[in-house]
Amino acid sequence: MATIHCMCGYIGFGKTTIAKKLETQYTAQRFTPDEIMVQLYGTDVDVDFMDKAEQVNAYIWAQIEERLQNNQDVIYDAGSWSIEDRKYVMKMAKKLKSDVVWHQVQCRFETAKKRTLNRALNQNELAIDGAFFDKNLEKYVPITKDEHLNVIYHKGE
């Protein structure tokens, strides 16, 4: 049975860096919503960002389903900030009859914010400013033991 490897961590924690390593380790197809958003819509995080993100997410899950049907592991590099996000992933995995391994990335928030602000200078990355980083921080909830998920912990690089 193919496996969905799900990344969990806040902005700038190093999820995509680790996901790229896992992509090679598991010979998996990686799906990173931020990269697709930039390809389709550019780097600005505008007022339509959430609508665009939902469209990208629907596209990604269609691609994940196709890969899993071909018995290929996938990496869902979306962050999964909330318990609700993780419940959604588990529901989708059940529907697709797939195993799930969670990769919880841990990092100091000060380090993550510095990375995020530096990354915003790169024209190929989403332009996330300090206000967006701070405003959304309250939405991030790391995986808890009460969720009973299969978790591997990583230190953000």
C-alpha cells in the first residue's frame, strides 16, 4: 500500500527542505502548495489567496489520488497547521485507502520568522511579510499525542 507522508509545521520551519530529502528517501512524488501557487499566481499573497489555495489543494488531492492508485508514495507538503487540517488529511487518506506518516517539523519561531522574511526577498517564493507571519501564528497547533497519529519528528534546518 502506498503511503502519504504529510509535513506538519509552521511557516519557515524547514518543511520543504525536509520534504525534498524525503522525496528521494521514499522515491515519492512531492506536492508543495506554495510552489504551485507561485507557478500559477505569482508571489504576492493577495486577498484572493485562500480561494486560490483551495483550488490548488483540490488539484493536489487529485494528483495524490492518481499516484496512490499507481502505488507510488507521495509527500503532502502543506503544513497541516491545525487539528482540523490533519483530520481532513486522515479522512482523505481513508477514502484513498492509504497509510499516513506525519513528519512534524520543529523549529524556534524566531528562526522561522527570520527565514520567512529572508525568503520573501527571493522572487520565486511567496512574499510573506512579518505581519502575515505573526497574524497566523495563533492558527498553528503542533501535533498532539491525543491525535494518535503516526509521527516522525524532525528539527527544521
